Amino acid sequence: MKKTTLIILIGALVAILLAGSAMVLVPGSVQDFVKQKAGLTGNRPIAIMVENSFAARPQSGLYLADVVFEVVDEYGITRFVSIYASRDAGIVGPFRSSRPYYAEIAKSFDAIYAFFGTYPHNYQYIESLGIYTMSAMTDKSGMSHIVGLCPYWRDWKRSKVQEHTAFTSTVKIKEKAAAVGYPLEGNGIPFSYKGDADEGGRGNVSNVFIDFGTPAYAPKGFNVNFKYDRASNSYLRYMGGRPHVDHETGQTIAVKNVVVLITDIVGPIDQYKHMSVRTTGSGQAFYFIDGNAVEGHWERGGLGDPFKFFDGDGNEISLNVGTTWVSMVMPGKVGWQ
């Protein structure tokens, strides 16, 4: 077959897939083409810790992330690992500290991991993972060699409490990473992608409910709804019954894919109320794409591997190009209508 003919056929196939549903099986070469067009490959992702206490709301820059992982922290308060590859964010935050499972999530993207310090044993653990670290604080305990590299600034108009005032930028992080010799080239976002479903392929699942409560903690204001907007084929995020808006734009955060991973969450495990969250192995999963709900499972072989998403028949899930929001919760914590 002539090369020009092959290119025409691939282009036609891509056009069909861009109008296809979430359940279509996308050939690997076309997946790569879609990812390249969306800017989701070739760059090393930047993973940034963002807090979610009431004092931190509304946050900056989450809507520009390619992927956001949301997981419970001390006292039932969630935090976000926001992953940027295809777009930059001029401001991200409030910028907060790391926990072991957040670092493990960042590792799954082979990312440059930006965080505002952590406790001594976690500095040591993060260093053992072999991550490109970009901490805002130096480990003064001597348990690791991590030094304060991450650029940040404080905005005292956002809060009178120091821990809610730190902000950073993917642009500044990349500049610093280049200066210290971190490679900015990478494999991008390691998920499978496709185009939005056309009107006929969109479902009627209008509301997704996610409960981040645990046996130890179930504070109000952290449960989440994603309301499906059929016209834009996106999900509008609500938190504590209110729209979750971006600080700078005032717009409600809208995402293309909602993924819920069921895993083991225990704690508190120490006097500091830290939690433990399993990020490897496998578990039940729920995918909300194109107005449809799909039950399947997730897999991650080890800490050096990416997360993989599968439907009930074992086929890899293809996500829509755009922001994907991943929630990790205990069993029985997701519902929809």
C-alpha cells in the first residue's frame, strides 16, 4: 500500500474515532496520534500538591491540569495531585506538603514532583522512589538529600494563615528543573485517549456522587458531585453541594472524564493522624465518560508502573481528551443516577 493511501486511511479512521463512543476499541497507532495532537505525549509531566481545606478554596490552576488525583488526608480532608503535561498553569495552589501515597501517584507519571516539604521519614521515602523532586523546603533531618528547589511565592490576600498562602507555577518549575539538569522530555500522560462521542453515543447518567469518608473521618464539605452537561460533553464539579470554581476565572471546574478507583484506605496510622492508601495492585473501578457509566477494574503492577484502566471485559478504557479527575475511595463510596 502506498504511503499516501495509508495516511488517508489513518486520517479517516481518526475522524471516525473522534466521533466515537467511550466503548470503542482504539488501535494503538491511532491512540498515539490522538495523544500527540492533544499535546499529551513527549513532555515530562509536572505533578503539584494542592490542598483542599476550606481556607484553601477556591484553588488556582486545577482546571488546567490534564489529570487530577483526589485522595483523603488527615482528618478526612482531601488533597490533590495535579498533573500538567499539555498545558502550563501560571499559578497553582495553595501549594502543600506530600504524603507517601501522593508521591507514589506522582511516580506513576514519571513526573517532576513539586511539594511544599513533608515529614522526615517521607523525605527519605520520596528519595527512595527515584523521583525528580522539586520540594519547596530542605530536609533538615538528614534522612534524605532533598533540598529546597521549588520556586514559590506567598499571597497574603488569600489567607492570614501562612500554610494557605504558597503558590507556584508550572512555567517556573520547568525553568528551575532545566537549570538543575532535570530532563523535560518524557512520555507524557500514560493513558489511552479518543475523541468525544457524538450525540447518539452520549448516555443519560447525569450525576455522579463520591464520598471520601472513612471509618475514622467523615467531615462535611468534602463529598463531591460531578454533574453531566450533555451539550459540552463534560462534567461540572461540585464540592460540599457548591460549584467548585477556579479562583482566577470564577468558572466551575469542568472535566471530560471522571474515574473512581476503589482501594484500601486505613488510618490514622500514627500520632500525626496520617493515612495509608494503597496505590498498587488492582481494584474495582468506575468510569464516567460521554454520559455513560462503566464498571471495570484498575491495575498497577508496581511503584514504577502507570495506572491502567479496564472495562468489565478486560479492554483498556479510552478517555476523552481533556481533564480527567481520578478519585481514590473505599468500597461503597460511589453512586450515580
